[in-house]
Amino acid sequence: MKSKSVDIAFHCAETEAFEKHYYELVSFPIPLLFHQESIVKTMQNTQKDYFIVPRKYSVTGKDLIFHFRKEIQDDCTLYYYRGVSSNKKIIRKFKES
């Protein structure tokens, strides 16, 4: 059964870390806020818990993979940020305080 809504979990430490790491590593010309919805809908539709930023938008010059933990609550799917990898190495990780 598919949930009715899908989003990145708001107002939590994971999201703060996601935004921080995204802006440190990604040079995409459009602010994250304006394409975040398409990111989560794509993850939901492809049934993946990550999305890839192509190297042309990466400050490292390599593809970046942003990883999430998916949690379904009632009719809502929420994605919680876990970290970023590149070339099978973790380069940023969410650290719980």
C-alpha cells in the first residue's frame, strides 16, 4: 500500500544536517527548497532511499549519493537523512547528539 503523502521529515536534527551537508557539497543553481519535493517523490516512485547528485553539480567533482531512512507513519512516508557517500565512501554522516 502506498502512502498518501511523502516528505523529508521537518523540524528535526536530521533535516538540519541534510541541508547543511547539501549546501556544503552541492552547487546546483536552484535552492534546495524549490526542488526538495521532486527529490522525495522520485525516491518514493523508484522505491529507493537515496538520490544522486551528478558530478557536474558536486563541489568534489564526483557523484554524490544522499542516503535516507524511510519511515511510514499513518498515511505519510517520511525520509530522515543519514549521510552522503561518494565512490562507496561516507563523506558526511548525520550524528545524533
